[in-house]
Amino acid sequence: MPHSTPDFRSRAHLTELMDESCTRDQLRGCLKDIARINRWTFAARPVLHWLNGVLQNPTAPAVPLRILDVGCGYGDGLRRIEQWAKARRVHVELIGLDLNPDAAAIAAEATPPPSQIHWVSADIFRYVPPRPIHLVTSSLFTHHLADADIVRFLVWMELNAEIGWFINDLSRAPNPYHAIRIAAKLARLHPFVQHDAPVSVARSFVPADWQALCSDAGLSESDVSIQSYKPARLCVARSKPRRWSPTR
């Protein structure tokens, strides 16, 4: 665990064990317990709420809806999106991307055979989608990046997401930091998670951070929506004012 409570006035410069060299079994145990936390905290709710809004937009595209999830980890978020699409009879093409090839392999092995999700290991800044991407999502990904790379990611999404993108990450504050620190220990989660969960909160964001990062990426306040979701989520949504091309 971190040796002392961080200063929440700015993003902490701390490292997470899951980002260091480890075995696939260690990473699998870590990612499985992160997925448990995601279930407990209804982590998919913000992006599903946003996707519902996309479908209600009068400029919504013809199917299939192509969605890229960046930093997919265990893949639980993208599998939840697949369930959402099936429940609404929306034809989707889903790609889960992670820099770590072990994570992509773990996500694939955790996915039931009927699933049509395509799992890819690649650097997002070098990744060229095989076909145009309509929507880009990410969950608990951006806090792993330095500010300069977050700006690069925002620019990448602006260039590659035809209709919009959604960032689902954490809110930096003392209460969620201490709550997850205690909960992870009491639940006897994977040692990596006991260390990394509070560190993730300390490395995450307040609204002013996102306002500055989006501005650095050339986005105005009217271009994005920055919204809090309980518990301890801070999300950034972008919907582009353009019509979809039904032939692509």
C-alpha cells in the first residue's frame, strides 16, 4: 500500500503493480478482482447510459455500430456492452484493445464462445483500425497515462471516432481513496489490487483536470461533457455534430 496519504490537489506520480512486469497468472488474478470491483460499483452504467443516448440521436447510423474499447483489461466492460447491444437488438462490431498481450489473451479466454468480440494487442497510438470506428470507449485507462499522453489520446479519438467517444475513469478525492483502500483489504482482493486500487484514485482526476486536458487537445468546453457518477466515477463524453455514413 502507499506509505502515506497523497496530496489530492494534483495527480499523484505513483506506479501500479499491474503496469510492472508480472506473470500472466498474476495479471489474471488482478484483472479478475478489478472486474469484481466494477460489478460492485456498477462501473458500466455511465457508458451504457451514454450509448442509450447515442441510439436516441436522430442522426444515429445504420448498423453495424463499430465500437473500439481501449485498455480493455479483463474485457468485462466490452462484454457488458455486447449484452446491452443484444438486449436492444443492435448489430455491433466490437474490438477490445490492450497494450499488454497477456491482458488481451486473458480477456479472450474469459469471453464465452458465442461472443463476436475481437481482441487485439496493440499500442493505441500506432493502431490503425481495419475499418472506420464509430465510437471509442475506455474505462480505467486514462489514469495510467501521463498528461501529455492523455492529450495524445484525446486527439487520436477525435481523429478516429466518427461519432464520439467516452472516457470512464475515477474521481480523485480522499473519501474514495480511503474507501477502496479499506474495502480491497477487507475483501482480501488480489495483492496487486490492494495496492493499485487506492493508487488509481490518487492518479485520477477532478473536473478542472479534464477541462485543461481537453483544451490542450483543441476541444472547447462546449465540445465535451464532464460528469460525475456515483460511486467515485468521473467521465468525459464527446458527441460529434455530424451525420453517420450508412454505407461505410
